[in-house]
Amino acid sequence: MIDYLILGGGLSGCVLASRLKEYNSSLNITLVEAGPDEHEHPLISEPMAWTRGDRADYDLFGRLVGDKRWSYDGLLPYFKKTENHHDTNADPDQHGFEGPIHTTPANTRTYPLTEKLRPAWLKIGLQPNKDHNAGDNKGMAPHIENWRDGKRQAAGKAYGLQGINVITNAVVKRVILADGSSGRKKAVGAELTSGQILKTNKEVIVCCGAIRTPQLLMLSGIGPADELKKHDIQQLVDSPEVGRNLSDHGAVTQFYKIRNPELGLCAPHPAFNHPSYADGFPTDYVITGSAPAAAIKEAILADEGSVDDHHPHLHPPRSHYELIPMYAPTETPLTDMNIPFDGSIISIGIINFLPTSRGTVSLGSADPAADPLVNPNYWSTNVDRAIIRGALRRNMSAFETLEANAVVVGEVPPKGYPQLTSESTDEEIDARVRRCVSSFFHTAGTASMGKVVDTECRVFGMDALRVVDMSVLPTPVSAHYMVAAYAVAEQMAAIIAEKT
């Protein structure tokens, strides 16, 4: 009989399975993954950003759920437990050096534009930050990556799944619920679309991510009555917030044409053929900043009807956005913007880290193989529009300096749109944002802690079912979510093991 049945073989599921087995080797753990083993896929193995976020993000998380375990200090031991950080100057109070995930600054690659553009960023008031993964991420900081031997580290490989029964290419149809001794429903297993039944004598743990987790809960009869009724699904557990509270980091990319591309300042160019450039993304630093307080305050007043200086978006100073200078045109917008990939274009990714807009995940049908309906509801609040305007203006003010003009000709806008400047109107900026918005694939919040699950990730109103992935985040974090996902899974493994 299975002790713990973990549904979802992504980051969270793999960490949870590995750590539970490490804490108690006698446990019988089964991990179910819908897809194949793709650890060697060239895109999946691409190194990515290792960003923790700001202390204020997690302290707000802890306050919202009334549990200090989810504050920055509460999660710090698990941030450190994951890391094997390769920086001899790093603060040992903030970093781990013996964990399974190797992290390193992107200083093995030298980008000539970095030093040429650095004076422009400093001129507009940005301050250097030697370590943005130590509780304060604001400023201009080295880009940190998690790669080993030229490949991104995947959780299943880095942590190891020895002793775990792993089932791949297996789509879960539903979590099986039965009447429990407490008078409430109890999760007792899962049914796969193949018809196979997997039974557990302890718990089912859903780790399918912020899009698929709410879909599976609703397919299992756990969710809002009106949504289930649309698809003739019997409601077994009333959980009206399943699929609500969806947050995502909406992003916009700006492109700039450089002077003298023959000098090899950005890719593609023979200068970028050195093997070191294959070790990561074409960037070596990131910029995190706060939107203008006056604009945020005005936006909060418009959205909420009142505002004070202690609003969570104002105090303490928050990290509202991130700018990522990349020494190549990013791939996603190329197909419809006709951006040449010829060594003459750089791009700046601009991300709204702390959106107040909330979207939904709902069912498209009762078929588990069908995609759910996702409405991210980007830029639906005045606060979000104020954040992205502030971020764009900050970026453009840097590229308008004499220092930047020495190496950059100017912005390359989409066809039919004017070049933007720091003096562009709100309406002009908003039009560009609507044209160029994209996801940064940091969805969260759809099985929110405090609304769908308790502070130990147990689904309210029933027994023996937990959710452990980014869908439990009640509020966005100013980071790419990989680090947060590791920390949540690490802490939950410790909590579950302590009570096993």
C-alpha cells in the first residue's frame, strides 16, 4: 500500500518525494507524472534565473496566513537547505553551501556591453547590490543561475528519486474521495485516465502547479458549486476559492538597436561562440526597483477607495518590478515584430513583480486531458498599470543618458507604434503594454493558503489531501518562482515528516 501518493512530477513533487524518503526510508512513496521523463530535453536543461525575492514579500505572506513559518526568517533555513552556493564572499547567514542545487553568479561570461551601460544605470540613481538573494533584492545585482556541467539542474535529478516508485506518462483523472471517520471526505487515492487505481493509506499530495492543480481539484469534486455544476461534476467538498486568486508576472520587452554591431557587443556574433556563453542566458545582471510612491499611492486610492502610508505596496519599500538586460533579442516576440537576429539588437525584459490583478482558472470540460480555461486578467488594476509605467520609464530614462547613447541608437518599436521615451504619456505606454504583454510563466495563488489550504497545505473541509506547489502562494513574490517553490516544498516535507 502506498503511504504518500504525490501527483505531479515537477519541481515541487520531486523535492517532496525525495525529502520524505530521506526523512523516513521506510515510507512507500509513489510519484505520478503526466508526461515523459524529459530531463535531457535541450530547452528544459537551459539554465535559468535563481532569485529569492525580498524579505518584505515573505513577511507579508506570513502575516496574511498568520503563521511565521511562512515569513522570510521562517523560510530561510529551507532557502539555505536547497543551495550549494558557489560564492566565497556570500553571507553564510543567508546562503547554504551543501545543498543539492548548485548556484553561481554569471561571472564566467564576460559581456562587453555590461561595463558600457553600467554608467547609465548608475546615473539614474540605481545602486549596486552585491547579493540580491540575501533579503533585499533592490538595485543592480549579479544574475545568479542554477546550472551544473552546463545544464540547468532539474529537481528530480539533483535531489534524486531513489526508492521512489515513479510513474510517467500517466494523466490523473481524479483524486478519489471516500467518507472518512471524522464525518468529512477523505482522500484515499487517485484514478488515472488509463483506469488504473492507486490507493494510499496516508495522504494524497497534489503538486500539479497553479494551472493544473485547481483543474484536478475541480475534476475531483472539490471547488465552487457553480463551476462544478456547469460540467455535471458532483460537488464533494465546497471550496469556492479553488481556481480564484490567480496571479502572474506580466511582462513587456523593449528592443534597442546598438551602434557598431561589428564589434560583437551582442549575439549572434562570432565573439559569442566561446564555450562559456553556452553556460547560461545572455545576461549577467538584473535590476530590481520600486515604482514611484506617489503614483502607487494614487493608484491604490483609485482601486480601493482609501490608502495610507502603511499599505503593503508602500511600506516597507517594495520591489515592484525587474529589468533584465539581455544581449540578444529574446525569442518570443520575434515572430510578429520582425526583430532581426543579426547581432544588432539587445532586449530588456520588464516584469511586474507585484501585481494586484487577479485572474481565474476554470474548467473547459470534464475531460482531464482537456486544457483548463485561464484568464490572467493582466493590468486590470490601476496599481499594475502604475507599476509597469514606472518600470518602463525607469528603463527608458537610462537609455536616454549620454552614456547609453554612446553605444545604443534607440528603441525599435513594434510596427505602427511610436518610439517610447520617459516623457511618453500614460496612454502611449498603456497602448504599448497592451500590444506587447506576455507571461513570464510565474502563475500562483489558485489554491491559496488561508482560502483553500491551511498553513500546513491541507485542503480545508476534508482530510488526507494537501496541495504543495505555487498555487498555495496567497500573494506574489518579487522573484522568479523556482527558489520559492523549492523552499515551500522543503518546508512542507519537514512538516509532514515531523508528523509521520
